[in-house]
Amino acid sequence: MAKVSNTSLVQLSAGSRAVVRQLRGGKDFGSRLAAMGLSVGSNLEVLQNSRHDSPVLILVRDTRIALGHGEALKILVEESEHNYKETDQ
């Protein structure tokens, strides 16, 4: 079985699904994300990511969250094997 490595949230394309594995910010950063429903172990879907220093839009627990590029860099995720775009459903 191949070892799965964690990657930064900014590396994922729209339609990707992932699980949060690590938050690399301070206590305040983690607390703020937890208040929005994003914590280690959370499943998420990337709705928008142009990868050009613009916000990353994700869906977590039926909530859309916009993260700055710098914030998204601090969130390490494990990409799920089953990625899709809404047009594929």
C-alpha cells in the first residue's frame, strides 16, 4: 500500500475532496478555524482555488468558508481518492 503524504490545501483543485490532517498555525488560528467548523479530521471539498493568491473557497459541514492564501498554506490535508466536480454527478 502506498504511503499517502499530506499536502497544503492551496495545492488542491476545485472539486477535490480531502481530510484535514494538521493545522500549522498558532492557538488563535486553530481556535478560529474550529469556530467555523474546520478542525483536524474534518472532511472538506474545494469549491474554488485559482492558486494565484486569491481566497480558497471550501465546503465543510454544509458551510462555505473563504480562506486567505496564507491561511490555506497552513492547513495540511490528505486528498481523498474520490474527487469530483458537480458536473460529474
